Amino acid sequence: MSERDTFGPRLRRERERRGITIETIAAVTKVSPDLWIGLERNDFSKWPSGIFARAFIRDYARAIGLDADDLVDEFCRLFPQGDRRAARLIKAHAEIIGHETNAPDDPALIPKTGDRRASVREQTAAARARRIRLAPRAVAAVVDIACTFAFAVVGPAVAGVGFWTSVGITAIVYYSVATIFSGASLGAHVVEFLRQRMPELFAVQDRRAHA
């Protein structure tokens, strides 16, 4: 069966699974039960079209606890009653009064036929890529902080200064010496070592390179 054929029956199963009756929906929406029965049978012979049909679908979705926007978009994609395009209505009115019109459709109002979940997958992948890109910096920071605190411990005993004063002095000396003699901190060298030994640990495919 096609997606269109299963639209209404799927809604009926979802309604029944949630223990909601047609009479309850009719009472909540103030719409005749016959209209909702027709919806669940994919029979829209008694339905209006355009904005009114979309409003009914939105009311039904809210009555049984579904995402109203998702259901309206699916309805518009599958059935002409939900057509968001204005040109058809304008043309019909123009024919009644004998007027010619070439009013275009607004592309933003035409329901998309693509997989709306694709954008969610792209966002998830982008978020994961950002987290992995931050991983090398986090590892380097942890190593450098650990080294700074380890060296700072001896400061109070050797120089007789407070611990946090020792931390501040050690941090300045640590980064200065590391930058002068090796061009980077110990943490950066550890990350580079791990990157060479385990490249998959920090490997992230950059989609922009293939754009």
C-alpha cells in the first residue's frame, strides 16, 4: 500500500491506541464525527479544501496528541485538499468573474516532498563533528593543566610561596619554555602523538570540503 493509502488508517490506529474515541474528538473540535470518520478512511468527499482542511487536520492532531505541523505537512503532500498554493483558488475565482490572471504560486507555500528528517540528521552529524573537533583541544588542555599543577606543588616547599601563586608562576614559565624550545605545549605534542598513532580518534570528515 502507498503512503497515501495508509494515511487515514494509520491515524485511526494511533487514535485507538491512545484510547480516544471519535466522539471525544468531535466534542473537542466541535466538528461532526462524520468528517473524522472520513479522514480515517481517506474519504474527503465532504471535506473543504485549502486552509480549512489544514485547520481540521491540525485540530485532529492536537486532539489525539500528535505533532500538528508534521501531520499538516504530510497531509498537504499527499492530498489535494491541503494544497497551500494560492494560484488555484485565484484562478477559480477569476474564471467566475471572467477575468484572466497569471498569479504565481508562492514557492514557500508549496509543501516539500523531501525527507524532513534529513535536516535533523545533518544537524546531528554537524553537532557530533563539532564535539570531535573540540576533543584534541580538550585533551591538550587537560595535559597542560595537569602538568602545571604537578609542577606547582613543589613551589610552596621550594620557594615558600602560596600554592596559587606557585600555579600562576608555573603556568607562565611552563608555556614560555614550551613555546620557546618546542613551539608548542606538552599537551599539543601529546595530541599530535595520538593523532599519528590513532588517526581515527580525531578524524572528522569535513563536509565543506565536498561542497
